[in-house]
Amino acid sequence: MVKIFLLTSNEHKVNEIREILNDYNVEVEMVKGIKVEIQELELDEIIRYAALKAKEHTLKRPLFLEDSGLFIRALGGFPGPFSRYVYDTIGVRGVLKLMEGIDDRKAEFRCAAACVCPDERIIVNVGKVEGTIALEARGKKGFGFDPIFVPRGFNKTFAEMDPSEKNSISHRARAFRGLIEKYLEVFGDTE
């Protein structure tokens, strides 16, 4: 079994990633501490910079990190990489207010995930899921903007889905499954 260390203070993300990686014989342990924020519009650039900064703290263990965002087409990609700040300040209601009267409700969730490997190389993988912004918040499951995001091909928001259903299609699932497969290809499935 491989033990990976996930750099985050968000317990929801840890639990979600544990479920996502359940089929890979991977144990996920949360690591708090290093906080890296840069002002950049591209998630993969943010995560590469964060990975470089985290490299100093890896102690020869696989350190995983991620950055996600909701990108709304009619708002020019806003909130994008500023999703956490936007959620903390204006929340779901504020985003719905910004979307009032807008017919184009296309959006996508993106997740850039990175691993600082024991040999200090950095692996990055990006996942995304397309969908639309709902007219109102729906559902109690999930977190963040899940109550207003309806993935393409579905009639319900992420917050209305069971975790296993969401994790079968989400941006985070796509990013982390691809990342762990790249990691295991190089380092195998034993510590």
C-alpha cells in the first residue's frame, strides 16, 4: 500500500480524495502547514508554483496538493482560481446574483493536482467537468459551489448527488485518478 500526504486544511477534500483513490490501494494522510497563494489566472501555474514551494518540505515522501476553481463562461471565467475567496466572501448566493438575467450558464469545474515525488520531481495532472450554473442552489451534499453546478448530462447539482456518483465524474476525481496513475507508473504501489 502506498501512503501519500495531502497538503490541505480542508477535511472535505481529504475525505473526497480518499474515496476517489479507494480503488488504488492508497492511504491518504492530511498534512497542514505550508500555505502558498499566488495571483495567477491559470490553475496549472498556481499548482506548479505551490509544488515548487512545497518541495522544501517533502522529507522524501510523496506530497500531493491541488487547486480547484469554478469557471463561468458568461463571467469571463470568474471566479476561476479565486473561487475560494469568492465563496468565502459572497458565497453561492452572490454568484447566483451575478448570474441573474444571464442566459449563457455554461461553466466548468477545473482541478489541477500535483505530486512532489520522493525524488523531488513534480508531476501535474488537470481534470475538468463541464456543466451549467443552476438557477438556484439545490442539494445539501458536497461543499463549496456544489449546490449550483449541474454537470453536463445530468439534471441534478453536485450537491444533490451521492458522493460516489459525484466522485465518478468530478474534476477532482479526473485530476487525482490521472495523477495517482502517473505516480504509480513511476514509483509502483509499495512504499
